[in-house]
Amino acid sequence: MDGLISDLGDWLWWVVAIVLATLELIVPGIFLIWFAGAAALVGVIDIIFGPPLVWELAIFAVLSVLCAYFARKMIAQTSEETDHPTLNERGASLVGRLLLLDEAISHGRGKVSVDDSSWVAEGPDAEAGQQVRVVSVTGTILHVELVAKS
């Protein structure tokens, strides 16, 4: 192993950076690219200053932590607000919606149809055909309340 490291010389950190960047393409997620960046920075430091391998490893460890920390901060800051906050949360988008019971709520459970699907509804006992309002959602269960007939 020492022979391989010494054979690579100044190229060691560039090879590590390329391997990590390649793994980033193969492995889902966005975390290895920051370590690849840290390795590339150590490669630059190695070319300019030429510190011993032990120092390079220490610098790589510190830069990896710093790159990951600042990347996390940067990603958190660039989160965009959307005009459709419940776009990928279908259940949450149903809160407040008025629906008709398909199956009577008996012992706290019944069924409602929402567009082209059927959902379990929990709430006070009610007859089929009664109008209900969705007040909250837990997983795939809609919590409903009865709507007073006017």
C-alpha cells in the first residue's frame, strides 16, 4: 500500500477526488461530492506546499468536515418556498376539503372517495352519503368532522 501511495505522489489526492466524484454519480445522494472537493483542495495544497502524508490526511479530515458543514448550510439556505407547499403530500392537500361518505362511519371508521381513490375516514359515526370535512391526515387515514346540513 505504501508503494502505491508513493508511486502516485502528487496525483494521490486527484485520484481520490476523481474516485469520490465517480462514486457520487453511482451512489444516490449528494454527499460524496463534498469529500471529492476536499480531496481536490488537498491536491492543490500538496502541489503548492508538499506537506507529509500525515498532515495531508489531517487536512483532508478537516476540509471534509468543513465542506460538508458549509454545503449543508448552503443547501438549507437555498430551499425555495413554493406556491404549492403540499404538492407531494396528497393527504395534506385534502385538509379542509368537503367529501361525501361512501361507507358509513361505524365505530369511528368509514370510507370516502377522493377523486379516483378510496380513503379510510375516521370521525364521529355517520351515515353513507353524509357530507364531511377533512380536518387532518395521518398517513392514509383522513380525520373528518360532520358538516351540518343547512
